Amino acid sequence: MTGTRAVAIDGPSGAGKSTVGHALARRIDATFIDTGLMYRALTLAAVERGVDVEDGAALGALAGRCQVAVERPAPDQRDRLETVMLDGRDVTRDVRRPRIDRAVSAVSRHAEVRAAMLGVQREAARRGDAVMVGRDIGTVVLPDASLKVYLTADAQTRALRRAVEMGRPERYEEYLDEIRRRDDADSGREVAPLRQADDALVLDTARLNVDECVDAIVARLEEIGA
Ligand code: DC
């Protein structure tokens, strides 16, 4: 253990990990770290520099060359939970583009990429109390986390939520396909696949709202004295 408190939150795309994780971090005064943004920033770097998303060695080398930082947004940036910097450039909007959505699963499945990210993520969690969200946080990155949470919801609920968020109800079917494709890719890959840690607190966000999830996590933290 590191002496700091760490809550690991994993789950599939669109389960509400960022929203719940951010609200939890505020409630318990911890730093919120969304590891998906790190994979997205590396994917953006690869797309911009023409690095093949199937070439693990080249991507691992690229990860070593670029500087990815996830920071708290400026007070006037109310439209976001975090700011992502790639080599000193604010890429917060770029990393959410559909082109990156489509490529990020391919990039994040390589062992070389995951090895490069592991050190950065563990180091970030060592700096102080942290709420870290992703796919493999409780299983691989922070197996000694104070508490592991697995957030989930059925694919239809997640697709509907995305359609509402984007203001594009007519694209529901498209979002559903994309979510299913990403679920398969994230759960089916060989290295650090998405799976529920044995000792995780499992919460279904189709049934619980954000506050109810945060309340349940805080109650469990108190119960275990973390
Ligand atoms: O949470 P997100 O949708 O922003 O994550 C983008 C992609 O990054 C997702 O398809 C899987 C990958 N990812 C991962 O492999 N491991 C993590 N810890 C976080 C994200």
C-alpha cells in the first residue's frame, strides 16, 4: 500500500464512470484521474503522426516520446471535468472526436502501450488520495486499492444516455452499435481486459442515479474504515 487512499472504478463505456468518479472525488476530497483520456491522447498523437494503430512497438515508442497530462480544468471551463494536454497543447475536445472513438480500442489493446501507461498511472495515484477510473484499474493498475468499484448498465441504457448527451436521439442505433463494438474489444483483448475484480462493489447505473452511487461508495468506504 502507498499510504494514500485510492478508489478504483472500472466498467464499460458509457456506464457513468467519469460522472460518478468526479462526484465521488469532490465528496471525499481526492484527485480524479480518468485513464481513458490518457489512451485517447495517445491515440490522437498516433492518428496525427500517421503511426499505425496495429503496430504495438511503434505505439509503445510513441508513448515514451509524447507528454500526456490530465489536469484540473481552469475555473471558467465549466463544460469539462478535466483538461487533457498532449505535448503542451490542450486536446480536450479533439480526444472525444468520433475518429478517436473508433481507433482507441485498437491502440489500447497493445502490451507495449499498456506497459507505458502503467507507470504513469501508478505514479499519479501515489501523489495523494485518488479516484481513478478506467477498465483495468482494480484488476491491474491498483490491485491494492482501498476500494474497487465496478459500474455497469445494459448497453441500451448506455446508448440512450449518449444520444441524449449528444442531443442526437436519431443516432441511438449508431451509438448502440458503437457501444457493443467497444464492449467486445475492451472485454475480449488479451492484455488487461475489462473484467470485474472479485472484491468489487458492483453498482448498476441503470437503477441508481449519480448521488445514489456516490452514497453507496462512501458508505462502503466508511464500513471498511478506508
Ligand atoms: O473511458 P473511455 O471511453 O474514455 O476510454 C477510451 C478507451 O480506452 C476504451 O475503449 C478502452 C481504453 N481504456 C483502457 O483500455 N484502459 C483504461 N484503463 C481506460 C481506457
